[in-house]
Amino acid sequence: MGDSFEGLSGPLAETVRDAARPARPAIVGLDGPGCAGKSTLADALQALLPGATVVSLDDFFAPLDTQVLTRVSGEDLATGIPHLRWDAAQALVNDLASGGSASYTPYVWGADRLGSPVLVPSSDFILVEGLYALHPQLRSAYCFKIWVDCSTVDRMARVADRMVRAGVNNRERWLDLWTRLYVPREQAYFATFRPDLAADVFVTGAGLANGTRDSFAWTHSVRPPPNNGLQQTPSSRSLGRRS
């Protein structure tokens, strides 16, 4: 983990703690483009927030044989994301926000199937990370929202690397689905719902800052708590200006 990332995670964790008071449990949403670094940031925050639990929306991916693998023009994303088991994801977030424990069945990326149920215990801090985490149907559950941006340059190489690490077979097929189906859907989500504008903070991720995957820099805060020690710089917050 790079020094610049370590320099961000501590102040950001403190800001999350301040924003969470007196709310318990404190549900934090981390959204951004695929392979921006959301999981890396969530793991760093988890290490700094006592008893924090991370829930990844990637675990709610639907097996390919249950998906419609052709893009429907003008598809309605307001009620959910077609390639995710959206009802299950929404139910889990709502159950955790109520203060109790909850369970879900994760997707196994290397086998394209569902795995065994996982129990998510009640916790003071729950970090929900993943593309679509700031969807309008989930936003009200969060006390704090983070957008992690990234460069689109070489992003598919990062996707391919993730597939290798996840043990995914037939990576050519997956990369085709990303390019033909999932990226256009991602862009439609950004343009329609502007989740970047819903975030409390805007963080630079992969391909930005100094160009390393684990480098992040604080670039914008909408509602900064007083005396948080974080330098704030103007940001256009325009998805169109992503490099």
C-alpha cells in the first residue's frame, strides 16, 4: 500500500467516524467505476474502524446463465441492475441498516455459481463497496457516501488482472461482456443517476494521482466536518472530464 494511500485512509476514517455520530450502525457506501480501487479503499478503512464489516456488491453478481446477455436499448435501471441480484443486495443493506445481522449468498467468480450463505454480523461500521453502491434505491441507508474515480486508460487491463486473481476461466468471453454490456450499462448509470454528485467525498483512484493502483488523494468534500485536517481542492465533479 503506497504512502499517499496511507496518508488518506487515516483522515478519511476519522471523517467517517465523525459523520457517523450518533448513528449506529453507520452504513458507508463506496461507489465508482469498475476497477477504480473501491475494494482497496474499503479494506484500508476497515482496518481503521473498530469492528467494521465490508460487504461487496460484486458478491451479488448473477450467474451468467440467469442473465440476458444482450443489451436492451433504453433499459430501465431505476429499479435495479440487471446483472446483479438486486433484490437480495437491497434487502441485505436494509437489514443491516436496521441494526441486526443478515445473511446472503455470494457469487463465486471462479466457478460462475452461487456459493454457501454468509452471515454478516451486526457492527458499528458497515462498508458497502462496489459499482452501483450509490444507486438511488440504496442511498438513504448511508450516513456517509464516497465516490472513487479512476482513469479509463488501461482499465480493461486492470479488469483482466482482476479476472486472473479471481480464477475466472474464459477471460476472453468476460472481457467481451465487459466491453459490450457492462461498461455501457455502467455509463448509463453514471449519466442517469450521477452517483458522483451524491457522494460526500470524491477520491482519486486507479490511474489518477500518481498512477498507481493503491494511490488515492482527497480532492473534494461537500460537507467536511470542522477541523478534519484534510486539504480540499476544487473539483468539477464532472464525469466527462475523467481522463
